Amino acid sequence: MAQEAQGADAWTPLGGAVAVASFPAASPMPQTLAPAESLPPLAPAPRVAAPSVVVANLDTGEILFAKRPDDRRPIASLTKIMTAMIVMETTQPTDVVTVSKRAARQEPTKLGLRRGQRMDVHDLLYALLLHSSNDVAVAFAEHVSDSVDSFDAMMTQRALGLGLTDTWFASPSGLNDNGYSTARDVAAMTRWAYQSPTFASIVATRSYTVAMPSGGRIQLRNLNDLLFDYPGAIGAKTGYTSRSHWSLVGVAKRGSTRLMVVLLGDPARPFGDGTKLLNWGFRVMRPTSTPVQRSPRLRDQPVFDLRHRERVG
């Protein structure tokens, strides 16, 4: 039941051929709804400040709550989910990335790369997904593609291949707020990314120490506070720009259930809202194969299911 608001690893660790993840064919949704009386009503979802929200079962795609899920908004560093996946589809962890002048000049969140430095893809992925390093995002784009612009186009094309028709990338870091997506598309992108065990492992990491080419060592702390404060949190990514405000994809697991919350445009740090929504989701979640029974009281957006987007090019 949902409420509305008023694979294979894509990157073979440490050598081996690249295996591109593909989804199984989506099962058709049954057309017959169970009688309303057989489905107890859900407790109301908590009020949150974020203008666009999705709460979903990560594994099945069942949507428990959706608030304006189709509004196009800049998503800041949530963009780096796609950046990382493109990198894992096109490189090996031992590949060496050479830092350009453009990459080294990126602000404000960065690893501190200098022009001409060389680092392997493996360590840089941790800097990208834990520390949200913008210099790493640009270095990856230039390593994988002819230019940053062509990498942006590659990300957008990959999104279209996944069925994400409301997503357009304008930078590999998410700093360019002309790029956009929706809570619906970000949720679908995250479900796709979690088919990679490597991605899931990295975003669940609280801290990671990187050996820099200069000889120093930097300890990276994951910017996702849920990993430190929310029992069962296992990922995934945060984002912020002054225009987009705060964004969060948070994933947590209790028993065999993995829930995902997506918040876009939160005016304050989103971890409190994420915590409230995850707590609510675990309270109302119950195992069922019964399709959603739409409530006539819910008006803003149609109930949706992410499974229709499981199309990989």
C-alpha cells in the first residue's frame, strides 16, 4: 500500500573483465486489486520540509510514500551516483587517472588533487562517494571520455537507457544546477546502482584512508550522517548546493527489508527528515505481493511503481 502527499556487479574488483549489470525483465503488474477492507490503512507519513520525497522498498520498488515525485529539480551531488556507475562500467580498479588543471581547480568539496598527479580508480571512487570530491568527479569524466561535456552526455544517455526520462546531467559533480532529475528518477537510479555489490559496499563505508601521491594520507569520513546515527543504515549519498538545497538518498536495512528514502530540495540538513521517514517506513512495511490500493484522499501525484523503469540499454 502506498501513500501520496497532499544483478551483476558493474565493476569487477581488482581485475577481470567488466561485467555490465542488467535488470531481469520486469513482471507485469496484476490488474486486480485486493478488496480495500483486506488492507489496513497506513499510519500517516510524517511531515517533512523537502518538497520532493519518495519512500520505497529498495528491493521490490514498492512505493510507500510519494510527495511531488515528478518535479524536476537540481540534485547536486546525488549526480555522483551516476558518475560512479559510469566509471565502474568503463574502467578497472587498478586503472590510473591523471589529474588535469581543470580537475585540480574544482571547488568547494575536494580531495585536494594537484595537476599531473596520478591515482588509481579504486581509491578515487571512495573519495567520490564518501567525501563527494568534485575534483575527483572531473578527473573521472576526463579519464573516461574525451571531455567533461561528452561525459555529461554519456551520463544522460545512460539515464535514458534506464528509462529515466526526467533526468539530464550538466556536470559530473552536480555543481551545475542546470542539471535536473526527480525523486522518482533518483529512486530508480539508486535501485539500479545497488545491483552493483561494489557500489553498495563503498556507500556503506563510514571512513576510508587514501594514500596521496604526495606521500600523505587522508582519512575520508562519509558525509552521510545516517551511517553514524541511524541503526541499520547502509548508504547511499548526500548533496548540497545553494540553489538545490539539501538532497539525500538514505538506505537502511532491518531484517531482510531494505528501505530507501529520497529527499530533494530540503531547506535544512536532511538527516532528521530521513530518519523520520525511515522510521515510519519500517513501521508500516509489511510483506505483501498485493498491488497498491489507491486512496481517494490522496491527490497530489499518482501512485507509481519503479519496476516499469527496469529497462537497461
